[in-house]
Amino acid sequence: MAKQAVLFDLDDTLLWDDRSVKEAFEATCKAAADLTGVEVIALEEAVRSEARALYESYETFPFTKMIGINPFEGLWANFREGEQEEFRKLESLAPGYRREAWTKGLLALGVDDAKLGAELAEKFPAERRSRPIVYDETFRVLDALKGKYKLLLLTNGSPDLQREKLAGVPQLVPYFDHIIISGEFGEGKPAASIFKHALERLGIEPDHGIMVGDKLTTDILGANTIGMTSVWINRHDMVRNDDIIPTYEIKHLEELLQILEQ
């Protein structure tokens, strides 16, 4: 069936979010290392571990899991938008969460310094915001598709944070006919509801669309659930089991163009 629309995930599909976060951690942890002598990698690992544990301890965790907001987004998100009351709870929790994650990370390495923890909690968001990194091939692929297909961005996350990521790369937004953010819709990928909503916005049936994303458990599972062609971009040679099987697997985004030509 000829495709009429391409649906894209955002983070680690078009935007290189993992690299942005990694570099922000490295810069922040290096600042701490210069002051305290801790190892950069050890501090990053400790803060990531403490952040995960804290994040999962909050009453908001089931909501953030359903919407698709990860612990490291919580280390720089403000959560000022979104209609659900959970976003107001997250907005209230976020400053303390950031301070505690960094302070406990330092403490895990023998550095008891709440003041430094608070400073690092402010430095990390600034470092992350200064790094809106896009994959080299992103715009080449979008240029090739624009005008030939309807394009829709389907992203999990907090509304203000996802919009902030897009604002960091302003030339990205004009390519898309529609942008759907899970925190605005009220449910995240892989829920069938958000995929059906996307198809309604596009005015197409499932077999006329193709979903491209890097996460099997959200992008691919959701597309498969409603009978839409799925393309898993597996840049890092991850090994999958047979629980979730994409229609296609690619290593580079430009391989998508060959699939669409078939």
C-alpha cells in the first residue's frame, strides 16, 4: 500500500538527545571534579542512579512512565505546562529532585556538600539547554520527504520541555504538518489511542502511514498495535528479542528513503 504520511519520533530519532544529556553530565561532573577531586564518570553514574531511585519513589512516577518522561529529563524540565494535576506536582517536586539527586550523587562518592549539590543542580539544566544536537542526516531526510508525504511528529514528554527542545532547533518545526506531544494528549506511546489520534489528524488509515522511531517499547509497539508499518532505527546495534518485531530495521535514517521507494 502506498504511503501517504511519515510519523517520526523526536528524541534519538531526529534529535540526538542521548548525546546532549551525556555531554551535559560530563560538563557538570567535570566542574564538580575540579572542585572536589571526584572522578567524572563515577559521579555521572552515581547521579544517574540516585536520580532514577528518587524519580521512581515519587507518587508521580506512574504518570511520568505513562506519558514517557524519563528521570534525566526531570533533571532539567520545569513542568510548567500540561493540564493534568500531576504536572503541577512535578513542577513542585522538580527543584528539590534536582538538588537531592546531585547532592546524593556526591555523597555516594564521599563528598557531603549540599551547597555544591544545589549549584550542580542548576548547572546541569544550563549545560543541557546549550546543546540542541541534531543528527547529521536529519535535515537531508526531511528535505527529501517534504512535499511528497504528510509529516507528523509524535513525541512522548512534558509539553514545555518538548517544545523547548524544538525551539533549540527552530528549523525543524516547519517540516511538520502536525506535532503531537503525549503530555498534551494525556497518554503516551505505545498507547493505541495516541497513534489513532495521529492518524485522525492526518486523515489516513493505518496502512497509509509509516512510523519511524528508536524505541521498540514505544514507537514500534504502538505502531504494530494499530497495524501501521513500523521502522526501528537501531543506530547502536542493540539486540532485540522476538517480543516486538518491527516491519523494518535500519541503522541510518537515510535508509528510510529506500524503504519508501519500494
